[in-house]
Amino acid sequence: MKSIYLLLIVGSYGFGSCNQDVKSEEPENTIETPEQQPKVKPKNIIFMIGDGMGLTQITAGMIAKKDNLNLERCPIIGLSKTESADNIITDSAAGATAFSTGVKTYNGAIGVGTDTLPLKNIIEIVETHNIATGLVATASITHATPASFIAHQKSRFMDQEIAADFLNTDIDVFIGGGKTHFTQREDQQNLLKQLEEKGYNIATGIEEVEAVGDGKLAGFIADDHPVKMSEGRGDVLTRATKAAINLLVMGDKGFFLMVEGSQIDWGGHANESDYIISEMIDFDNTIGAVLDFAEKNGETLVIITADHETGGYAINGGDRAAGTVDGAFTTDYHTATMVPVFAFGPGAEIFSGIYQNTAIFNKMLASYGISIE
Ligand code: MG
Ligand code: ZN
């Protein structure tokens, strides 16, 4: 045994020092392959992110629901590699920036590259093609995931600056928490007034959100983060998503909508199976409503994925009949494991395979038929 071990060490040492062609640690996302083109291009894309939604979170939801999840209706499955530019374990800011800009950046970055300079995001790109755009989240709308689709800031904790960035875009609809970041500000500005002057309907509470019949919408479902499902949030995510679709579908050039199930991740951070499961089922109910729309509409591509897994979550037992799981966790932070990608509708086929999270950005643009230099 000892001699074999020594031989291996000598062998690898010799290889590494003599062979100039062996490159060390080339990040995979720098290898550019032309993006596969969809057979039929969709008019609309609904991109759904279950924050922290790994395979175990999905499985726990299935067991607790004692039935198939809606996301099982998706015929195409892929796997996304989630690491960020500076860490094998991504955070939600770098994860969402990879989706929104196609570039891997450092953890904490909101729509900026490793040089902290702004990167064009998918909302800014498709807007120039007159495609309507929207964001829905069950966190503050300034939180890392939705923020990375609209803002350009060097840190995810700059909520006030992120809120101000909403005025720098032409986003048509956004619905989430975080109203106070627009109203109680160090610069004394009332951003809601400015949004109103830009033509937005301002709505507070889900009923007001649903009452907006046309035009642009800034919808707030909480002053800070919306509460947990277990604290009575209700079906706000599904209702907000339907309201956003109803407004966006009026444009004749198609739309892009990002919907986040924000708090699956927070259940993982809390190491609470019940929290994960209730948020997972809520997100899946919204997936059901989105797939119902897509099925009827026929021109909508739905992509469902996660930015990363949270908790190192495992199911070490449970009761199928009772719908209970014995959850275990290896961490209260995120993990580096790949996450699934589910796709439904025209163009779904290009989402099969194993690829970097940044490829999802390229695949979405290829689906619209938009090429960027
Ligand atoms: Mg998030
Ligand atoms: Zn997290």
C-alpha cells in the first residue's frame, strides 16, 4: 500500500511540473459554446426561482403534500451548477446576478461584475425589444434575488440605493414587500411619489394590487418582508403572480416575469423542515397557477429553478402516510450542490442537460431570439 501511494504522488508531481498544457482551474463559464436554439420560440417567459430549493426541499414538499407537486408537470429537467466567481458556495445575490446577466460575480453583488461595474440585465435587454417586464417576490422587492434583476449595487445590503434603482428602469410591474425602503429614506425622498409621476399605479395590500386593471404597477404586500406562510401570509404569491400576468399579457410584444418563492431559503437557514415545507408548497401552488396559464396561452415558456440549496438538507426518515419527514441539516447556510431546472412550454427542450447557472441567461435570450454582442 505504501509504495503505491508514493508512486501516485511522484506521478502527479511529475505531470504537473513538466506538462505546460495542463491549465489550473479554468472556470467553466469562460468556455463559450453557441447557445442551442429552441425549435419554437416562446413569446413570453416566466422565470421562477425557489430560493434555496434543492432536491430535498422539493422531496419534502411532495411527502408533506401526499401528492404530486405541480412542478412534476414539467417535461424537461436540467441541472444547474451554482458556484459564484469567488466561492464554491454562492449567495442569492451572485446567484440571481448569474441568471439576470449571464456573468458569475462575487457573493453579495447586485447586478455588477467582479469589478463592481454594472452589467446589463435581462430586464434592461428585453425592454429595448418592447417586451413587458415584471418581478414578484415573497421578500422585500429590494432583497437580493429580485434586486439582481433590476439594480446595480456593489452590496446586497444597500436596500435604499436598490429601491432608487427601480426608477432607472421601465419595469412594468413589481410586487413584493419592502415599502419602507421607498418611503422612509435617508435622502428624505418619497420614491412612491416619483414612481407615481412616472406613471405607476401604487398599490398597498393584495386587494389593491388585484384591483389595478391596466398600466404600470408598483405593488407592496408588506412594509418589510411579508410574513411566513405559517404566520398567515395566505396565497399572496399566487394572487400577486396572477395579477402581474394579467397586466403583462396585455402588451403585444410578449413579456418577461420573474417570480421568487423567497422564503424556502429562510426555512433552510432556520433548519426548520416545517418552514421549508410550507414555503415549498406555497411556491408549488404558484407554479400550478403559472403552468395553467402557460398551458392555455400556448406561447409561454416556464422555467423553474433555484439559486442554490440551503441547509444541506436531508430526509433521514419519515412517514409517507402521515406526510411527515425527519429532516436533518449539515449547515445553517447554503451548500454547493447542483440544483434542478424544470422547463415547460415552447423552447423548453434547450433546458435539458447540465450547465452553469449563467447558461440560463443565455438560454432565455436565445428563446426570445435576442442575441447580445
Ligand atoms: Mg431570495
Ligand atoms: Zn440564503
